[in-house]
Amino acid sequence: MSLISKSEWARRQGFSRQYVNNLINEGRIETQDGKIDEDHANKMLEMQRDPSFPARRKFGELSTKDAKEVHAMYAKARLKNEIERGKLLEAKVKNEIGQLISVEAVKNAMFAKGRIIRDGILNVPDRVSALLATIDDASKIHAILMKELRDVLTELSRDDK
């Protein structure tokens, strides 16, 4: 029977001292003069363990290098999680103050504007075909077509404002 301190037993088991105190207060392990019989406490804990849950891995079984790597990986994962939470919170705030627009709204607006441009350009031949049929000079035809296309595009640019 070897008696050790609560903090030493906690370190060997990979528990915190607070968890060991909780086990003692719940009566799951016993102390003798403030010390713990390591073998007896381990047996008591094993008897009370729910077999449907796997046993916890003890950090005491890891080498110092492995434990540092585990802690570093945990710190990186936590940092990444916090960064992603920050991005999500920033997006929510921007959405609430109206700085963000839904993708669907942008697609609908672009489709409507594209339809107006398409219709305006496709109406040019209907408006000028009779006039162009009477003209033999290519430069005059070119000038009339350019004027009509500019008029359509100018009208479209006025709609944006």
C-alpha cells in the first residue's frame, strides 16, 4: 500500500486536482490522512467505470514531446475555430446593417438588367431597317447604327441613376 498525494495521483491519471477532489467528495475514492492509496483508488475507479464508454487516455502515458504536439494541435484548432467564428459574426453584422446582399438578389438583378440590355439592342434593327434600306452609302449606314446603339446604351446608363 503506497500512499501518494492527491495532486500526484491526479498527475499520474491525467486528471485535474479539482476532478480528484470531486471524486473524493462524491465518495468514489477514499483518502487516508489526505493521501490516496494509488492501487486501491485505481481499482475503485475501474469498478465504477461504465463499460460502454472507452477509458480516457491519460496524458501521463504520452511522452513530453507527444503531449506538446497534442497541445499545439489543440491550440491551432481552437485558433482556427475562433477565426471562423469571428468571420461569421462579421458577416452577420454586415448583413444586419445592410452591407451584404444575398447572392440570389444579385443574380435576379443581373438577369433583369441583362434582359433590358438584350431587348434594347435587339430592337435597333426593327427601328432602323426601313431607313437603312434606302441608303447606299456604307459610312452613313455605319453612322446610323452607331448612333442607335449609343442611344440604347445611353438610355440604359440613365436607368442606373
